[in-house]
Amino acid sequence: MAVTGVTLRLDGARWREHLHVVSGATPGLIPVVKGNGYGYGLARLAEESASLGVDTIAVGTAQEVDAVRDIFGGDIVILTPWRADDDRAVELADDPRIISTVSRLSDLRSIAEHGGRPRVLVELLTSMRRHGIPTTELTEVAPLLEQLDFRGWTIHLPIRAEGRYPEAEKLSRAALATALGPLWLSHLPPEEAAALARQLGGAEGEPAALRLRVGTRLWLGDESTRTTTATVLDVHQVRRGERAGYRQRVVPADGWIVVVAGGTSHGIGLEAPTSAVSMRQRAISVATGSLEAAGLALSPYTIGGKKRWFLEPPHMQSSLVFLPRSQTPPAIGDEVPVELRLTIATVDQIVTD
């Protein structure tokens, strides 16, 4: 059957093999199932999590629970911190399958007063400086836990490896000195987690209880399991100096305008702020920015073995790409490779081989 639009082709057998490898190497795995489902959708990831045999998954917000609860039968952690003014989060606090994350002392007091002993994880503030209770306030946390079904401590570490393990150890020790409970960690590799569990273990050599939340490494860790393509919708021959597109951009040379599926509604042309750290990475970002300021932007579409330039910014569901005259244009209906950042992408169809 012919497909039209932006297509994600998934080698189902290889992808599931990768999922089982990661699962087997990650003790206490908690799959993260949030947002756009890492490009696959929440329902699909909930199904795969159930197939892996895990007892718990993590969603991003209280509003995402309904998309997975009828598919996955285990516990569901809500990662976004609980707030007393979030009606859905307050309602779910009474659900015996839900574990709420609490990251402020005032919210911990509020949920304790809620009654019914809600199940909670208490988040510690890390060097990320996003959410969490500072260790200086832990003395006030302990009495409140008596009114709650305390499920452990959650520690969201930065991705950067430098200093990550010492921070995990320091915060874990402070948490366990306040109240014993499992440690739920993000962005700690399995080998470091195993070392930490041994280091924090009891006097009889029993390792500390750790749970590892994993999202990107689990669902997107093996790029060879997937390809993404876009359908060629139209092809037009143009000459240098002619105008084309919404903005009537001047065509830079003789060639072709290739109209391909995919636009802003698919996540094409959208990008996050640069994560460049090294001088080389920053120089590349500056050079790319200069080209874009001049009206040139490299598209994620590959035609004839090379990424090609946008004629103008992507439209909502299609894009205009310029192809020089020296290249043979693709035919209408052909599919061309397109590079997508799947954490922000919405594809038209997923085809599983």
C-alpha cells in the first residue's frame, strides 16, 4: 500500500531486541512514557512497557495518565511535581495505582493534609536546579512522611557525566539518613547505579534499593532500528532570478523546486536552543546562524545523497526545497530521507516491518 506524508519505518524485531537488551541491563527499570511518546505515541510505549514485564512506568503529567492506564496495568508515576491547584493531580492522588512526585515542602504539607495516605515520591533538589526539596529542609520532611504512603526518594541528575556520581551519592546519603526508602534516579548509567547500590548497602552486604528511569536510551537508543522518509508531492523547474514560495524568495540558480511532505506540524524546522559546549561546536553554531541570517537554511531532507537547502521556512504540512540543475529531481510519489528529532516530531504514519 502506498504511503503519503512523513513516515517512520520501524524494524519491529530489532527494536524490541534493543528494548530487551536495555531492560536486562537496567535493574529496577522504569520506562518513561511521556510527551509525544518519543515519536511513537504514548499508547505504543505503554504496550511495549507491558511486554517488557515492568511493574511501573512514568508519565510526564497528570493529564497523560488517561492515555496509558487502560493499556498498562501496573503503577504509574507522575513526574511533574504535584501541586494543590492542579485539579487532575489532586484527583489522582487518591488512585491506588498512581504515585505522585512532590518537590516542595509546602506541597508535601498540602498532600499530607489531603488525607487517605497518598502514594508519593519526594524529590530532592539537584544541580539541575529544576525541581526538588533542598537537603537543608529534610528535617521538616520526615514527620510529614508518617501521613503518607512514602515510596522513596527521586533524584533527577544532569546528563553531564562530570560530578554526577558524587552528587548522586551525596544526595542519596542525605535522603536515606532522613528516611529509608528506594532511590529513584534519572540519567545514571546502570554500572554506576550498581556501584552506588553497593556503596549505600546495609551492614550485611545487601545493596540499597534503586530504580532507574529511562526514556531516550530505551526508546531511541538504537538508530538502526528506524528510518524516516517524506513523500515528494510536486516538482517544478525554475530559473535563476524567478520568485517562488509564500514569501516570493528569489531562486538562487537554475534548478528545481521540490515540494516534500513535512512541515512545522511534523516538527520540521523547529529546534531547541543549541547545546554546544566546545569552542568547535559554538563556531559551527555561529556559522550556521550566519547562513540562516542571510536567508539560507539547510533542510533535514536528503536528495541525491546530500541535505538540501530550504527555499523558505517550512509550511505547516509541506516544505519547498531547492535542488540545483545538475541534479536529477526525484519523481512525484518518491520518498526521500528526512532527519527528524523524534522527541518533538509527529509523523503521519508508523510502518512496522
